[in-house]
Amino acid sequence: MIITLTSDFGLKDHYVGALKGMIYSRFPSARLVDISHEISPFVIQEAAYVIGSSYHYFPEKTIHLVLTDAEFSAEKRPILVFWNNHYFLSADNGVMSLVIAGQKPEAIIALPFENNQNSTEFFVKTAIELAHGKSIFEMGETIFSLKEMQPLKAVISEDKTKITGSIIYIDRFGNAISNISKELFEQIHKGREFDILFRSYRITKIHPTYIDYASEKNATDGGKLAIFNQAGLLEIALYKGNSRSGGTASSLLGIEHESSISIVFR
């Protein structure tokens, strides 16, 4: 059984090692996969983006432990969500509402817990019971809704000449990922020329790949470009941008989480 791990624990401290030790000591044959432990502390929007962009690459019935802002309480109880034939364990803090984006899960189970219980140990125990074949319906009470957190959505102007979005994630390369999808862009594009505008900068082309940009006559390291990433979202980058050698799209262009970005069609 594959168990994936996503958290805001970071890698400096012992927390990730302790998490894996808890699992292996109870389930030595577990197959653990780290998705990310570098989610910004308590920023569930980042966790939702990372999980939503990666879970579907795993086999069906994979168990996904989502331990970002994972301490639970009566207002933020632990839940098990079965969706698209995958299992997700998290606190009901809004992260799963962002992952499923308005779709209906096959099942949502509210898991019983005791006050002051260690949340990491609780989720490990639950994941192992699930991996050993325990029915999800034996684990807790079936509920029919998740704590809602409204995602940042791109907005289309009434005259369909502009899409306004926001930056929802900065990756380790400093690339800025927006909530403007390729599907939305193609609905509005209609073959028109356009300007991508953010801060005081402008880009007039979306490249299919980084290699396509590199093949252009005037391409340079550190040049600004836009692509649609693997998740189908508009991404702003500096070609071969590097925090150690000059900077990245985020650091040099001043793009931050929730910065505004727009596409204006001409």
C-alpha cells in the first residue's frame, strides 16, 4: 500500500523523520512517498495546489496524508475523504474543499477523536488501519459536507477582453503559478493577440515549453516567459532563473502569493 506524505513540517527538524518512524514501526512494509514537506506553515491553499496537482499520478486506492495545519479540535475535526478512488486524511480545515473544487466525494467520514490527542499519531494510526483493509464506514460517522474555503478564481470581464487572476503558488524555482487555466484562456482567446500584465511587466506570448523559449533567436537566461504548466495553469518564470545566480521570477519581478495578474486581449 502506498501512503503519500504532504506537510508543512519542513526538513530542518526531526518531524518528518519521526512521522516516518511512527509508520514503519507499526507497518514495516509500508511504501512511503514524500510529495512535499515544504508547504508554507499553515497555508492550506499551497497544500491544496500541491495535492491537487499530484495525487492523480498515483495508483487508485493510494492513501494521502495531508498534514498542513493538521492540529484538530471540535471545530476542525479529523476527516477521511474518499474521492476519485483515492483516500485523503486531513483536518477539516478547508484544504479538501479546495482540492475537490466543488465536486462531490464518494464519501466523507468524520473520525472520532479524544481531546489533546496527538494529531500526527492519530492520522498515522488511521492510515495504517485503512491500509490493512478496515472499511472506511467502520471508522467514523458519514457526513455530507466539508468545511468550505473559497478558492481564488480568475474573473472574466463582461466584454470578454480581460481575464484577471491571482498568483496562488510560488515553486522552489521562484516560478509564479496563477489561477488562470489553459481551458479558460482558450475559451476567451479566439485567436486574438494579448498582453499578460503583472506589476509593471508585460509578456505577449505563451510558450508551449521552456525548450521552445530557449530555441528563440533572442532567448537569454533570465528572460521573462509564460507557459501553461503540467497542471494547466498559467506560470510566469525567468528562464533558468536561480536564487543563487541573479534571481527568480518571484524575487526579481516582485511577484508574491496573491499578486494580481491579468491577460488583456487586443
